Amino acid sequence: MANLSSLLDRAAADQPDRTAIQLDGLSISYRQFSDAARRLAGLLRSAGVARGDRVGLMMPNIPAFPVAFYGALTAGAVVVPMNPLLKGREVAYYLGDSGARLLFAWRDFAGEAAKGAADAGAQVIQVDDVDLNGVLADVAAAPADGPAEAADTDDAVILYTSGTTGQPKGAQLTHGGLTRNASLTAKTLLRNHQDDVMMGCLPLFHVFGLTCGLNATVWAAGTLTLLPRFDAGKALEVIGRDRVTIFEGVPTMYAGMLHHPAADSADTTSLRVCVSGGAAMPVEVLRGFEAKFGCIILEGYGLSETSPVASFNHPDQPRKPGSIGTPVEGVEMRLFGDGGSEVAAGEVGEIAIRGHNVMKGYWGRPEATAEAIPDGWFRTGDLGRVDADGYYFIVDRKKEMIIRGGYNVYPREIEEVLYEHPAVAEAAVIGMPHAELGEEVGAAVALKAGASATPEELQQFAKDRVAAYKYPRKVWLVDTLPKGPTGKILRREVQPPEDSP
């Protein structure tokens, strides 16, 4: 059976009484999880949802999300995960573009969901309790007796990208690609098993949390402990309370826990492995976290379009801090120049990926698909280099590279230097228009609580450590930096102060 939901069937058969999902005091076993998913599948089928129909999910990290996700897959539907903070016009776009007929929406966001659904002609099912009990209590339809048939190449999820340019595009992720990515993540990277407790603070509507958190946990019949909204103090509390063994997060989460007032007293002795992805991990944050909490961080790399895992610092191979590791099983990576040919060893090029994990295409956008995958290799838009051992290093986003007077400046390199300053908590380096140079280098910096530093001091700190054309000519202090749903810093939304030249 190729249907991704067969992972849940297997886990429920092998470990029916083991805790699958927990949220504070609520605990759901695999038997209960599977039963709820099958009842939801019966509900969808009775509502006329057929194989291949799209179903939207607009919920935070509560048990209702996994139940609805696996229930929709069991019914043969294609899931469209959506950020619960979307506004009505955005909801209408996601539903209209995907053709979703039905949307499950958490009560706190039901107003915007209803507005968008009305514009798109879709039905909304409001979810009022964290485990979908209210929705399933009066289900008259018979539970589904098993997952609908699905081929490896059939769509399982349409995941909308962040839309850095133009409208978001829906990446078509298949049953086969998602199943294999979850399997190899669990087997070869996390090495998780039924006794592991995974921290589920990454949004489940995001591919990192969906594959590496939810699906990898279900593959191993382990436990996923959910945190609906990331808070560093709460995360440290839950790690100790639930004896979390695997923590997955983006760099800002690690920085938040490292600098939290409760960090010194937190009980993190249960942690076995930590994984970072979604953005480049500042080496200073990595080293500081490992020293304080006594747990190594393994960095990996992937995108919505690659299900997501493409490369990793494998646990059985040497780890290189600052590197995204080597390609995972069944995946190839290369570096291409602007002309479409591979770059020479040691040179910077655009990372391209080929393998089972690559999306089938962008939903309803054959031209965008052909541009992204012109020759079987998915062009990521990320610039990188590879060392003599085959380890890849992200240099920066292709579109965020700064060209100052003809010289390439990679924002991440300058950010790494700023992170070395003892007062810096977060930094984002951007290009600023300049009449003569084309672009000038600017840096927005958030300081650690209680720390002090002037923009001039930070500028000099960078100037002493990088080439003259690289250091930021403009540095300004901010309370916080704009972040995406996973906590990833969004450089494209950083704005220089109004008094900038």
C-alpha cells in the first residue's frame, strides 16, 4: 500500500496502546489515533470527498491536526496544509488555487477561514476541541476500513511555498516521496524508535514539522509531544516534563532557549539528539547550545519542494559545524553556475537536487515547474559550495546575495561575524540601494536581554573581521527581527530605518 496513511495503520497494529500524541495533560494512543482518523475518513467520504479531492487544514499544533491529516489521506484526499494566521483573502487564494472543497479550521481562526472559504466556494468545518472529538462525536458514517488506494506518484500534499516573489505556488508532494523521506529520516538520520519522545514545536503545516516531526514519529511508533506556539521557556519546561529525547527546530528556537533566563536550571538530560534546519545555524549559537545543554546538534537541509530532507550531517559520519552535510540516501546534489553548467571544485554555485524527494511539480503551473526543474534537477535558489569530503555549505540565497560595486557579498558570512559579538542575539544583513555602488551592505541587529552595544561598535567589530568591501556601512538596532511561521528570520522583510541615505 503506497498511501502515506499506511504508516499509521502499521503503528497502530504494532503499538496500539503506546502514546502517539500528547499535549500537556492530553494523551492519545495509537489505537485512538487510528480510530479517529478512520472515522474522519468515513465522514469525508459521506460528504462526497473523493480520491484526489483537496482538503485544507488550518490548525495549530494540536492533536486535531494529525487526526485530520491522516484521516484525509485515508479517505484518498490530497491535504493542503495552511498557516492558521492567514487572512481571509489569503485563505481564498489557497483554497481557490488548489481547488479544495473543504477546510478544517481551528475555532480561533474560524472567522478568517469562513471569509476565505465563502469567496472560494468551499465548506468550512470548525474545530472546537483539540482532538476533533466534537467533529467526530456525531459521525453517522461508517469508519473507513482502510486507506484508499494510492500510487507512489499520486499527490498526498499540496504545500504552498512562502512566495518570496509573486503568489505562493503549491508544491505537489507525493505519497511515495513523503513516505520514503519520513522513513529515511527516522532510520538513518534520527534513528528514532518507539521509546523516543519527539518535540513537536515546528508547525505541522510546514514540511519540516510534517515530515521530520509527525511522519517520522509515526513511522517509528514513537511519541510526539506538541507545543501549539513556540515559546523558549515553555519548550524547556516541556523537554524536562515529558522527557523529550529528540528536539527539532530552526536556529532562532535554539538561540531563544540558549539565552532564556531558565536555561541554566532547565532539565534537558533526556535529550538524545537535536536537529536544526530551515535556515543556516550560526556557529556561535550551535557551540553555545551544545556547551550549555550537553546535546549535539545535527544540521540538515531541505525545502518544501524536496519533502524536505535533501542532505544531513549523518550520525555515523564526521560532523562539520556550519555544514549541511552530505546528500541523504537516494538523493544527489550538484552546483550549477548561471550558464547551466557545473561549477569548478571549490567555487560557489546554485544547489540543484535530484531524487525521490523532489516534488512532482507546482500545482497548475507547468511553466514554473519547467523553470524550476529544467533537466530533472531541481534548482533550489540557494548558493553553496562543497568541500573535498563532499560536505555542502550554504553560502546564501541566490536572490539575497548583495552585489556591492561588482563584488559579491554573502549576507550569511557577515551575520556569522556579528553573532560572534557577545551582545548580539540576532542579526540580518541586507542589500540597500546605492546610486554609485548598486547596493550597500546594511545590518539590523537585535541585542540579548540586558546587553548593550552601539551601532558604531558593531560596525567596527565587523570591519575588523571582514574585507573592506563587506562590512556593513549602516547598522541599526531593533527589538526583534521579522520571522516566518517556523521562526526563520525573513531578510526580505527587514527594512532599513527611514533616515538611511
